[in-house]
Amino acid sequence: MHILPRGLVRIRHFGILASSAKKVSIPLIHQELGSLPPEQEKRVLETYNPRYCACCDKESMISIQRIPKRGPPKSKYLPKKVAL
């Protein structure tokens, strides 16, 4: 059945795949199998330069307009709402 009956909750990850159990279960599984867990590479955060252009490899980008995080950009060309 592809569609669950009404009121039934889908459980996606449980047991060894549950995110809360991974820290405990994965090393235990590797121990039982007799293998070493793979070494994870440390992530290196790169500094972000908003003026860097990936196409020409130069700092040639210019900021034209700053758009706020929420809502559409306000434009002086759009008609204002009129109260009726």
C-alpha cells in the first residue's frame, strides 16, 4: 500500500538508522563486524567573499541593490495600494 490509512503515522528511520541512536549503534556495529570505522575528514570552512566572481576569478562583483530577507522587493514603480 503506497498511501497510509488515515491516522497512521509514518516512521521513516528507526532502530540503527534513527538519528538519536547513530552515535551509539554505528561504532557498536563496526566493533561486531571487526572493522574500523572510516575516518572522517575535518571540514574546513571557507571564507565567503561576496565580491568574488567565479567566472573571471576576480573581485569584480558590485552590489547593485540589497533585498530584504522577507517579502517581495519594494519598488517605486509599483502602484501603491489604495484604501477603498
